[in-house]
Amino acid sequence: MKFKIALAALTIFTATTATASAEDLVFQLKNKTKAVLTNFYTSPVGVDQWEDDVFGRQVLNPGESMEITIADGRDVCKYDMRFEFEEGSGLDTTEDTQDLCELGEYSIHE
């Protein structure tokens, strides 16, 4: 009897863990510009403010790519994105909206 209860608890834990990681949105972000991408913000469509900078202290240099994971626990796919470039680059801040559940990679162009 104790074995069955332990097995049931393990099954519930495994199912919960798999569900939590399934909500993470993962994609490759490629910088195909000539400027350093200094900040990358996201927020679900309909949220009126940008959330924390996804890069933190990192930047994305021209020609480089980075795996991005959005693990905010939300069950949404459509996100607004904001890209900011280094000062003096001549590139304007760029915004876009994408379905990140279906996105395997995203390239930012000039």
C-alpha cells in the first residue's frame, strides 16, 4: 500500500514538473544588424508595460545569436518585443509582436 501511494505521489510530481517546463518559451534570437543589441524586453500582448530586460547585463553583438527562455509561468503565446541598440548606432528602437510558442528563431534586421 505504501508503495502505491509513493508511486502516485511521484506520478503527480512528474506531471507537475513536465507541465511547468512545457510553459517555458525557448527560441534563438539572432542579431543580423551592424549594431550591438543592448536591451531586449518582452511582455504578453495586452500588458501595458515592459517587463525586465531579458538580457540582464548581457548584450547581443552583431552576427551573434543567443538562446532566449521566457519562463514567466504564463500560459500565453503572443508577446510584444522591444529591441534597443547601443547609443550612436543610428538604429532606432524596434518593436514587434510574435507568437513565441511557434517561433524557433527570430532575427532582428536593420
